Amino acid sequence: MPFTPVHMGPGLMFKALMRSSFSLMIFGWTQIVMDIQPLIVMISGEGHLHGFSHTFVGATLLAIVAALTGKYLAQLGLWMFRMRPLITVPIAWWVVFLSAFIGSYSHVLLDAVMHGDVQPFFPITLDNPFLRWISVSALHKVCLYSGLVGAGIYYAMNWKKPETDWR
Ligand SMILES: [Zn+2]
């Protein structure tokens, strides 16, 4: 938080590199699930902005939640946009879980670099060793350029070897 969509840059790079082993829709859904707790804190004005959701323990639980809820949401979305039949080509569970875990752990890491109140290794330590690993502007550039390069690689490879994979 507060820029959930920024996380989609690295997501595009994962998609370009992992292809059909990775679901961009599950990854994106995981980013939304991860930022529900900070959103509630921002609206209500109460609580720890990046609390339990932005720890690796919390991210493990939220990845499972995002995987279990996201599989059918993503399949429904694909079916609604007529990109994939609803039943015949489901997203494999291992792809769903892999994408959700990559989504939630990378989310904690990126937010920990940016926000001082993230405690990634709670309850072992409240320290945030990732804070300002790189500057905030460099972090935003990494997210932006990984998205642009990832999208470029993905479309270039699809152009050479056509494969419709919108998962
Ligand atoms: Zn966040």
C-alpha cells in the first residue's frame, strides 16, 4: 500500500519468465488481498498500517486465502472475457499456489524496502532489514521497468511462438 498496482510490474516479469507456470491473474488478486488490511486501517484510521498482513507469516496465510478464492475468480474472469472455457482448461492448483506465494512474498519484500513500519520477520524480530535497501525512486523504477521489459519479452516470445495464455 498505497500503490497496489505498482506490484504488477514484477508480476509481468514473472509471467514473461515462467510462462504457463505462472498466473498473472492469481498474482494480481494476491496483491489486492494483501492490501485489504492496510486499506481498512487507512479508512478507519485505527491500527498498524502494515500489520500482520505484511509479515512473511501473514503473507503465508494470505497466499493460501488468495489461492483458494482466486482460482475460481480467475477462471470466472477468463470465461467472462471468453479467453478460456470455464471447465475445460482450469488453472492447475500448483500454478495457483505458486503464483499466490510469489505474489505475497514479493509484496512483503517490496513494501518492506519502502515502508519503515513493515516488520517482515515478526514475531522473531520487529526489525526491517530490507528498509531502504534501494531508494524509493529506484524501487519504483525497478517495478516500472520490470513491467515494461516483462511485457516486451512476453509479447516478443508469443510473436515468435504464438500461444494464447492469458492466465
Ligand atoms: Zn502492501
